[in-house]
Amino acid sequence: MTRGRKWLVGLVASAFVLVFAVAILFSLLPSDEELANTAAVKLGAALGAEVRIGTVQWRLFPSPAVMVQEMSVASQQPITFKSLVLYPDLRALWSRRVRFRQVTLTGAVVPQMSLRSLGAHGETFAGDDGQWTVDALPLARLVFSDVTWISRRGIPVIYDGEVDFDVNWRPRAAALRRPGVNPPAELLLTRSGDEDRWAVDIRVGGGTANGEVSLQELAGGRMKLTGRLKPDKVEVASALSAFNRRPTISGLASGDTTLSAEGGTVLNLAQSLNTKTPFVMGPGKLLRFDLDKAVRTLGKDHTGQTPLDSVTGLLETQNTPDGMVSYFRDIRAKSGSLSASGNAKLFNRHIDAELAVDLVDGIVGVPLRISGPTTDVKVSVPPGAVAGAVVGTAVLPGIGTAIGARIGATLGKLFGPAAGASAPKSSTPPGPMGRKAP
């Protein structure tokens, strides 16, 4: 037999062995229907919720993978996944260890409210004989696209991104992007060696917010997250619009943000996140509020816009299980015709603010109360404030206006609607850096 013929016979024999091995492998694998049912039961037990799976299929070529189509997790607002492809680590599976080289997720819808109880009553994963173990690095890489996050207020935002993991679910590198947004909105994380410290690079609103975050393990399995970012020349209206939020103010803002959070899980960290940002904003505009008109009409009309020369203050945000609370403390805004100072609180699209407004042409220190849903705010001026301003002007023009307005504001608080037993009170705490309106 010639050498060429020997090579041919060997090749045919190898191919036959390979085909025979694949046939045996396929005969040992469960059917797609069995896989879907088993996966739904296992995942449902782990998540503590009913799981439905359309199809589950094995794929051996070009690389081994498990493809899951049309999966949903039952909830008041179902969590759905259009396509989930898992690429197992065959060497780990051979050793009965759960490990995936990559998971690719496409077309998911994740309502924030549905995550609150997920997994709370779930069971710990184990194989049928209890001998399966979860690898120290169960997932090396996650890639996701067209994932819709729905906030607790029902606002949908689509994200793309990827995460490369180290052990203990520590991100080695991560990217989160808002597809189709211009200027770009994205977040990049890069781990510093094996430390629990990451460089943060954020692009949003045509500006940046770069810095660093770190994670510390505490006693009892709790964790503490701290960090510092430096927003620089971020156009506020553009940044809010990038995440489908309706902006109320425009202008370039810069500042210095400190953040902190503490909890036993990643969800606990997110729910307890606190940020504090002293900020400076250059020329801008109140987009749907005419401050001058609101004062002159005693709050009866505030339609329009307010051009702003500058705005400074402290923005503090506090995440809670019921949503994020925003405090605006010691706010000072200047315009060509007026200046204003005060404090505000925003929670669940409801605003409560107290301002003191100074007009160049006479009225000084007029207290302004703004409250109600952000889509339909109510503006009021205590009646005593204007009466006091008029008396002050008659006694001592110019300076008397300022004195009268401030005395009138006090009288308005004492004898006006706020003094009644059923009168609403401001829920805006003064805070260590804030102050009440005069």
C-alpha cells in the first residue's frame, strides 16, 4: 500500500470514528423538550418564581453552546429574554463544575420592580446527586445587547455592553452604553490589578465624569462602596435626555461627586447609594418655568422660560428601596433680572421647594413655594410677603422694600395658610449645608 493510500485510509477511519462518537454523544443528550422543562424547573427553584422557556437547543459546531429562546420569569411585570446563548467550559463540565466561558444575552426586558423579591425564596443549585459544584469563576464574560431596563417609574432605557469577570464576580473590565445616543453616553470600568478598586470613565452630555470607586469587605459579609467622580462640562439637558428623562434645565455643569453605599448584596448596594455633588453651572435656562412671571403674578402664571447666568449649589441623591430622593441644597441662581436662593426636594416626580427671589427693579426676598407633581407644579407666594413689601417701600423706599418683604414673609408664615393645623409643611430638610428661604 502506497503512503498516499495509507493517509487516505487513516483519514477515512478517523472521520468514521469522529462521526460515530458524535452520534453516541447525541444519543446521550436529552431532547430539546426535556432540556427546556428541566431548565425551567431548576431556574424556577433557584429564583423562587415560575420560569417559562420556549426552546432549549444544543449546538456542537462551530463551538459547543446551549441556546435558550423566549424565556420569561413570572412577576407582576415579567422579566423576559428573547435569546440567551451559553458557552460552557467543557473541561470544567467534565469535572462536574459549573463554568461558562461566555453568556450572550439579546433582547431582554428587565423591570426594576420585578427584581426586589427575585431569589428571596430560591433554592441553592445542586446537581441531581448533589456532586456538582459552582466554579470559583462561574462566568468569564457576559455580552448583552438590546436590553431594556424599566425604572420603577416606568421609564424604559435600552443598554448594550459587556463585562469580563474575575473570581467572586469582580469585574475585570466592563462597558455600558446607550445605543443610538448622540453625544455618546457610556461608562467604562477598569480594575486596578487584583485590588477591589476600579477606574471609572464616563462620557455623557458632551462632557466627562471620570474618577475611581473601591469596594471594601466588612464583617458579617457586608460590603462598602466608596468613590469619587469629577463631572466636567456636562450639558445637563442632554445628559437627562440620553436616559429618556425630561429635562427642566439646560447648561454646562461641573463639580466634584463623592459616593458611598453599604449592604450585603449588589442589590443592597444599589438601593443604598448616596451621592453628594457641589456643582457650578454656567449660562443656562429653566426650560419650563418663568421665575420672574411667577413672582409678579403671585404664582398665578409661570409659563415660559428663565435665562440663567449661573447656578451653584449642592445636589445630594439617596437611593432607597422605594426610589431615589434628590435634595438641592443652598441653591443660588442668577439672571439678568433676578436672583434666587433656596432648597428643594424631588421624589417620585414630586417637587417641594422654597425659594427667596430678588428682583432688580424693586421687590427683594419674596418667598416662593413650589410643590406638586413635576408635570403640574403649584406656585404660591404668602400674601403677607407682598403686603409687607408695600409697607416697607412706603416707609423707606429702596432699602425699605427689602426689609418689608422679609418682614412680610415672616408675617405670612405666622398668619397665612401655613399657620393652620392642616397646612402642609415643607418636607425639605435644611441639611448641614442648606438653608431655609428667608
